[in-house]
Amino acid sequence: MKKIYVAALTGYAGKTLTTMGLATHFIDKGKKVSFFKPVGALPFSVEGKLTDEDAWRVARFIKQDCEPDEVCPVVVTQDVTVSALKGQFQPPWEKILGLWEKLTAGSDIAIVGGYGALSSGTTMGLSGLEVCKRLDCKMILVARYGGPYIVDDILARLHDIRSCLLGVILNDVSSEDIDTVASLISPYLEKQAIPVLGIIPHNETVAAVSVSDLQEFLGARVLAGYQGMNQLVEHFLIGGMQVDKAISWFLKVPNNAVITGGDRGDIQLAAIESGTKCLILTGGMTPNDVILSKAEEKGVPILEVPDDTYATAKRIETMSRKLRLRHPTKLHKAIDMFRSSVDLERLESLL
């Protein structure tokens, strides 16, 4: 059985995408694939059983026959964190190893999902490196590319992970950086005997957010346009300018959501007529009936939030890295990109 641990330098780097991409590849080759995530940080209840949301999503994605609390036995709740900081938490290795053996029985490929960053879980004795070594896995390190400094970050961890490192995947590389990564960053890492297994470019659809996820993240009230809640938003615009300039701007930017004050009826109507995917109204002010009626007619959701426009825009800025691959359009596009960007034959040869 081949065992792969999917780790990351930071949280929200693309571990779930990598896991699903690998699983899809091996399943398509007729391999029996199992998945296990010993530690998770997204508490999620399924029929009264506590698990990790991402872990359960992956388990269902590969149609794994297991209980929710089996695929992720340690969920980092506030109580667990406090216990670890007080020195009272004992890592349940016997339970972890028992479930690992059960879930991987008869498998050709076992994929282990990492939790947060590579160092996450250290206070509990359950860091990514410790889990990887205990389960005797080869490690794929996923790094969200933000600039050349990523090389330093990888090299800083190399001493610890060299013995188990399979290779790295550089994820979410912008179009402006793709040539630099391919011609400078990747060759440099290869010279350090660090296989670069893939360079995954940034994609607007994959980075997009569904209106329903946006509503959930903001805790917004839906005033109209429920039928459009599953649409994807790629760009966010602030509607604070004069209405004639706003219309021109809205038409230039595809698949947008417009953030504007609840008292800006002119901007709201212009956005709806220009084909916006969603209106986010700030200040806790409800628009007039004409706006609500037009939004309902066009299928444009109107989300109302109590915060001001600036605070709402800042919250949305932090959101993209925390998005999950829930939307089927995003998931299929992301997996296609993974499989076309990662050298899976080389990966297999290194296992």
C-alpha cells in the first residue's frame, strides 16, 4: 500500500484540492483509495457524531464506507485547545492507529489529510510531521505561492521533512508570476533535490465564491432573489461612485457582486440592470419595494448586513482563502486544473 500525507506550509493552501485530485487520479486508474484525517479543525456534526467538515466531504467524495468520527478522530475544539495548553491533552495514538488500520485495509493508496499548517497540532503532540512519521507516509507539501519568499519557507522546513518528502506543489500562482515560477523558482528547488510536482495557476472560477457561501460567511439576511443563491461571484465592486460611472464599471467586470449602502437605490438598480450576481447592502438599511421587486424578477440575491461598506469589504478580503470546494462547478474545474498541472506520472514513480 502506498501512503501519502498531504501537508502545507500554511493553512488554506490547497490540501483538500490536492487530496481530491490525487484520489480522482488513482480511482480512475482502478485503485482502491482510502482517506484519513487524524486531526481536523472544522468541527462538524453528522447525526450527532463530531467530525471535521473537510474530512467528511472528502470521505463522501470518494464514497468511503466509514463513520463520520472514524475518518477524523481528533477535532480541535476550544476544549481541546485549552486542554493542550494546560498540558493535559494526551494524543490518542492507539485510537488513531487503530482507525488507520481499519480504514486502509485492502487499499492500494491511502491518503492522509493534514491539518492547518505543517506545524499545527504541535501543542497536542499531533503535528503534521509527527503524524506523517507515525503513519509512515511520504509527504506532498502544498504551498500557496505569494512570492519568492516561499523558497525560504520551504528550505527552512527541509531539515525536518527531507527524509519523507515526496515533492512540493506550488498552488494558486498568478498569471504575472507563472513564468518566474517556471523559469526560476522551480529549477532552484529542483537543484536542492526538492521535486516540484506541479505548478497550479490561479483561476477565477476556482477562486470564486457562491452567493450562498457568501451569505453564510457574512451572516447576511437574504431580502430577495433566492433563486440566484447558487451563482458564483468572481469579483467584488464597491458602489460608491456616481451612477453613470458605476454602470460603465459594472458592465466591464464579469460575474461581480456589488457592495453598497442600503440607501443607494440608484446604484442598486444600476447593478441589477447591469447583470450583477449579487447585491450586498450595508448599514442594515432595507431597500425600497421597487428594488426588491426588480431583484426578484432578475434573480439577483440581495444580502443585507449591519456593518458599513468599508468593514464589509475588509471581511470579504479575508474570505477567499477560507472557501471550501462546495460548489460542483468549482470542484470539477479545480480537479481538472490539478490533473493537468501536476506531473502525476512523476509523482507515482517517486512513491
